[in-house]
Amino acid sequence: MLEMLSYPFIIRALVVGTLVSLCSALLGVNLVLKRYSMIGDGLSHVAFSAMAVATVMNWAPLWVAIPVVIAASFILLQLSSGGKLSGDSAIALLSTGALAIGIFIISMKSGINTDINNYMFGSVLAISKSDVSLSVMLSLVVLVLYVLFYNKIFAVTFDEPFARATGVKVDFYNMLIAVLTAVTIVLGMRMIGALLISSLIIFPAMSSMRLFKCFSSVVICSAVISVMCFIAGLVVSFEYSAPTGASVVIINIAVFAVFCAIDFIKGRIHLKDSAFDK
């Protein structure tokens, strides 16, 4: 562990990854409950396309991708809320279209090479010092906004009609969730990869929901799981020279399986207790 921490790129990955994992876990609970968990997949492919354009034009990838993905989140919500397309259809359209454009642009410029692998599957080596500064700043903004509007986000997540009836600006808070998700996706994509970043949103929330029913407990458990899984995945990646994104996702899958097993055992015990009482 001490040897691993002696490398500057590992320190950068640890700082950025921990913050992104925390943001992903918090937002993931809301997205899963709203049945909009695959928004991460669609936005990550848009981010991949934007980064492909930035790479070809020699622009800073994060500075290009963030506004493009935020704009895409606006478009995605407008398409789904306006009744023009269902949520999953809008995400599929955005996801496949953006991915095709990104691959086409990179292949026309330099062929399928290491750059596309870094964007698709992630790499801790792809994080520069400037990326760390921007990622830390934006991650803190995401966390602060989430905490400030926690009650409103909670209301919008569970019962939109009731929240609207009580005067909550539902459209605004839905857009806030989408924008915060867009920023988180872009920040995590360089390290986790476009194909895997949505797993960082889905798995911690799904795992915590197996054991907890209270919203606040699910959020806290999801945050802890996400951060711990990232750190464990980073260690596995370093020890076995494996891709960081894949390592983190595999650890998340293992944790989800453990939580499912615990939930199953608790259910069996509850059934036995109920039968005994009768």
C-alpha cells in the first residue's frame, strides 16, 4: 500500500476517484429510484464523443466535455418529459448516436489506438494535474448542491405530483439532478471509462437497497460502498496491472452479490420466525 501511494498518478487517481465515487453514489440513489439509472450510460457516450472531438482539435477534453454533456442532459429531459420519446428510447438514441460519432471522429484522425481505449475503458494515467484541480472543484460543487437541496431532491424522487402540488419546482430539481449527474459522469469517465461509468452509479445504490429501506440510510450506505469499492478496485488494479474501471466494477458486483446473499438469509430467518410465532 505504501509503495502504491508513492506514485503521484495513484494519489491523483485516489483523490479524484474518491470524490467521483461519492458523487455517483449520492446521485445514483435518486436515479435508480426514479427508474432513470441508465442516464449515466447515455451521457457517458456523449462525453466520449465530446472528448474525441477535443482530442482531434487539441483542446482540453474536460473543458469541452462538461458543457456538451450538460447540454445533452437538457435535451434528454426535454425529449422524455415532452412525451416525444420514452426515457429509455431517448437514452438509447443519444447513447448509440454519440458513441458512433466519437468512434468515427477518432478513427478518421488517427485510427483506433490507445486514446480510444483510455476513453472507453478508463486509465489512471489519463488524469493530469489540471484535471485533478478541476475535478476536485466540481465534485465539491456537486456535493454542496446535493446537501443544500437534499429535502427537495428527496421530494421530487419519491412523489413528483405531490411535490409539484406543494409548490416544489419539480422541473428545476429534475434538471439539477441531470446536470449534477452530467458533471459527475464527465469527471469519472477518464478513469473508469465510458462503457463502465454507469456501473458506478447503479451498483452502490442497488446494493444498499437490499438491506436498507430508509432513504437516508440508503444514501449513506451507498456512499460508503462506492468509496470503499473504488479504493479496493484501485488496489487490485495496481497489484495485478488490471484496468482500474473493470477492477472497480468487479468489486462492486462482488459486494452486490454479498448484500443479496445477506438479504436472502435475513428473509429466510424472518420466514422461520413468523412460522414459529404461528
